[in-house]
Amino acid sequence: MADDGEFRGFGGDGDGEDDYDFKYDAFEQDEGGGEARGPTKESILWVIDCSDEMFVEEDTKFKAADGTEATEKRSQWTEVMGTVADFMKSKVISNEDDRVGVVLFNVGETKNKNDFPGIYVLQPLEQLTAQRIRDLRSEGKRDFSSFQETYGGNAGADRKLGDGKQKRAALSDVFWACHSLFLEQEGGASAFSNRVMLFTCDDGRDSFGTGPESDRAKLAAKMKAQDLQEEVASVELYALEPKHRTRTFDLKYFWADAVFVDESTDEWRETMKVRLGEMANVLRMRTYKQRAMVRLRMEVCEGFAVSVGLYSSIVPAKPPYPRRVCASDNETLKTETKTVCIETGKLLGSEQIETFFRFGGERIKFSPEERGQLNSFDSPGFKLLGFKNRSFLKPWHVIRSPYFLAPHRGDLKGSDEFIASLIASMQKKGQVAIVRAIPRRNAPPQFSALIPQEDEEEEDGGPRGFNMIPLPWADDIRSLDLPHTKVEMDEHERDENITNCKAVLKKLTVKKFAPVDNPVVQKFYAGLEALALNEEDMVEPADQLVPHATAMEKFEDETLKWRKAIYGDDEVPKPEAKKRTAPAGGGGARKAGRTDANANGGGVAGYSDAQMKSLVDSGDVNKLTVADLKEWLKARDKRTTGKKAELVDRVKESLQ
């Protein structure tokens, strides 16, 4: 592929319509063809330390609903339970098939199938419901006294905060209880991607103490934690650091050996530590893990391929479609589609149904096997076609959201090393790669450009890989023939306008830009949440698309100067409303026909055969609505079922 050649594409499949069961965006669904991704559902177990330190209230800064900073007394317990409830609320909306459970440890009461002392299963691993979220919110409002009355055991009600009578559960038992819960959940552990989210103020010194017994307890806990992580679930530690505590949370004492982490840098030690007021943000960053949409091979040349994973960098958020339920028992309704022969009333099987496409006015029939052949192009994977100078990419080439292509440590060794050297070489030469991508079986090929990205350590950087930009086919590109307008102004006027425009642009330049929340989605879920949780008032989400009134007032002088330079002292002219006029010849065929028909008192059904034939001959019959066509056919005792094209054909047949 020559660098000086004109970019016109490598062919295409037309305008991307799903006439042949194609998906215009072939990457939207993964129905096989790539490497298996494992379980797509999650099972998350929240394991919360309930030692006395969790209930000490501290001054905590947080963002209020109006966006301002506020301060109030909060405990670690309140913060953790509130954060978990909010997480569950988002889960029940986005992934209702996931399982979530809550386990408390270091409590007086005991509630678990193994009867381990000090461990209380507050909520088992089950699907989320609005009632479970309400219960968690209520639990989060408990103070120390209320908590001890409920979960403190026989001596719980008489305990005082920090009296030294804290009952502690063995951490080995905590990990064992988690292991059992994952194995006993409906569907088994293998049906889910299992994770433990563990919150604690104790770095191990309170649980284990000192002496020979301490070493044995630490070893037992470490072995149980490793068994849990190797066989069933990952463990993520949230090390809480109360402000009142004088000592720091020392990860080296126990947790660094118990939890699997990437120790290539020391950053992991700090990311595990969570401070009050930061919990929601830290949790959001660490709970939503990016998963590869599909893992495939990229053929570099004949006989040489590397393993890559494809990730979606942008997934549009949309309110879900409502589900239908039975009004009497509230059970979800299932939709079954059956095809019935109109003439005989008999049910038709798939082997009795044929499909066709129109070509030259004829019906060309396709069998399922023939349609499958139309959908099949090649086996799934990426194929490198060549390289181009980066300058060839134009803004209008980007027709959809980009994807990210990263090396995958699969069955092909050396993929990381090859892609790292390829990225460095492409960046040095300022080139992009052109590839053909087929993400899954029976998917159309996608013509794409790969923009190299080196591993960045800065905050705005990203991982090593390629930003994959889907490109248009030659068939998709449209030439725009727009009228050219000539602006007449002298040199002084032009310079003055440019100066005023620069002043406005400088004042309105956004220094820090970040994506804003979709107001439609936010309002929908706010209303849904209020109804589900029986809240009296819906929290109205802030509209982030409205200009800041106070800030805009600062730019008024510059905008007025710009306006005055163009319009002078006159008011800014407003566009005149255009009246719709009927085209020459008495208006559109449909509207004129309606008038004539209404005069006959029959609407469209009152069209005579001669009138309808005139519309057919001129092609204006296609301008009639489906209702119009059905009305005319019904007046002549013709069948009125089918799509618009079928109705038009039926009209033509009746006129022959």
C-alpha cells in the first residue's frame, strides 16, 4: 500500500443494512469464533470487619447533591455500608443476573453453615432485589449501641465502644467461610467470576497478636487465603485507615503475603489503602474491571501471527427496554412467534418458509444455507494489510467509537514483544496500520486503522496497544456539493471581526474538559430508583449541559463587541419563518388525492382504480402510508397484512 496513493478503501458490503442478517457494527456481539472468555456473570462477596474502630465517628468531607463540599460526622461502618448499597443499586440496574452477598466478621453473633465463631452471613450470595438494598441502607444507619444489640451476642448490649472486650474471628475461618459460600451458591462457583471485596481496619496485629500461636494463626490464614484465590475467587483488600489511629496500616505484616498482587511496583501498597470520604471513588475504580470482548489472532504475514485482545473503549449507556409481566401474578411474560398460513390457518414450520429479495422487480428466493454463505467471508481474526502515513486519516473517517487492541498472553508466545517493537517502530515513522477484522463467525469484515499507543505512566496516558478506528468503505463515502458563499467586507472589518472572535474564543476556551453524564439516562435511573426503593422524592440529577450563568456573564463584553462589529447598533436579526407552499401542479399526489377522495366521501378507499393506477404509473403510490394502502385494499376485499412493499405489490396486482 503506497503512502502517496489515494485512500479509497478495499471494497465493502454496501450501506451496512441488515438485509443479509449483517450487523453493521460486527463488534457489538460476540457469538463465538474467538477464544472463550469464561463466565460473564459475577458473584461478589462483601466481607466487612466489624471491630470497634469501624464505629468511631470522624469529621468527613464529601460532595453534597448540589456539588458543594460538606462535612459531617461519619464512621467507617456507615461509609462502607452506604458505598456497598450504592454499588448494589448500580448492579441491580446494569447486571441483574449477578450474585452479591455480605459477610460480617468480628461480631458476637454467629451465623454461617460452618458455625465459625464471630462470622455472620448478613446476606447470602443471591440475585439483588430492591428490598436487599433497603435493608443494607438501614444497617448502615446503626450506631455502635444498636449494632451490638443486634449482632453482639449475649454480652453485646452491655459493651462499650473501645472497652477491650472485642471478640475476633480467626481470619482463616473468614476465608474458609467465603470459600464455602462460593461453592454452595446456585449454579456453583464455576458459573461465575467470583470476587471477594474485603474491608478491614486491622493489618493483622490485632487479630494475631504475638508469640508462637500468632505465627501458627498467620500461617493458617495465609494458606486459606491462597486456597481461596487459587481455586475459587480473587480477593481485593480495602485497607481502611481511621484518622484517630496513631499507627499506619502495615501491609507487610500479613496482607502482602495473603493477597495476590502485582508487586512489580510499590504503587499497589498505596492503592489498597482507603481513607474515609474517598471510598466511593476508589471502589468505582477497582470494581469495574475491563474484559476483552474477544481474543483473536492477528495475521502479520503468511505463517506468522500474534495473539491480541479487543476491548471496547466506549459503550453507549441507554435506558433498558421495559419487560412485560402478567397483570394478575406479576410473572414475566415470554414471547413466542409462530407463522400461520392465512389461507389455511395452519402453523408453518421453518422448512415451509422461504425468504426472498427483490432484484429487477423479481423475487429472488434464498435458502437458509445460501443466506449463511452470504454471511461467511473468512475465519475470525485480524489480517494486516499494510501501513499508511498517519496524515491520511481524516476526521470523517471515524464513523464509530474506537476500540482498543492489546497484546494477549495466549497460546502464541512472543506476542507482547512483537507488538511492543511494532508500536515503537510505527510511532517513530509516524504510521498507522491498516487491517481487516472479522471478530466472530458469520460476521462481515471491518476495514480499520490501528493507531499505535505506547504505555504511558501519566494520568492521561494508557496501556500499550492500538486504538482501532473503524473506517468507511468506498461505498459509504458521499461527495458533498455545497454552495460556496462569498463574504464581502473590507480589510478593516475583517481584521476587527477576527480580533473580536479571538477574544471570545480565548474567554470561552475550556481548560479542563471531562465527559458529562447523560441526562436522559440519569433521570431515568433516578426515577426508577425512587420507585423501587419507595422514596418519597426523586433526586433530580443536575443538568450538566447548561452553561454556567455566572461564568458566562464575564464574557458579555467580548460577545457584545463581536455582535456589534457584525450587526452594528441594530438588533440581531432573527430568521423569518418560512411558510410551506404547495408545489407547482396543485400539490403532492397524495394530498390532492385525499382531497378528491374526501369529496367522494370515501377517504383513500374512495380512490377509483384510474386514480390509483395514475399514482402507480408515476411512482407516487410509494408516498402513501401503510394505513392508506390497507384502507384501499380493504375496500376491495383484498388482504391487508404484510409490510408496505407487499401492500404496494398487492395494489399493483389488483390493477392488472
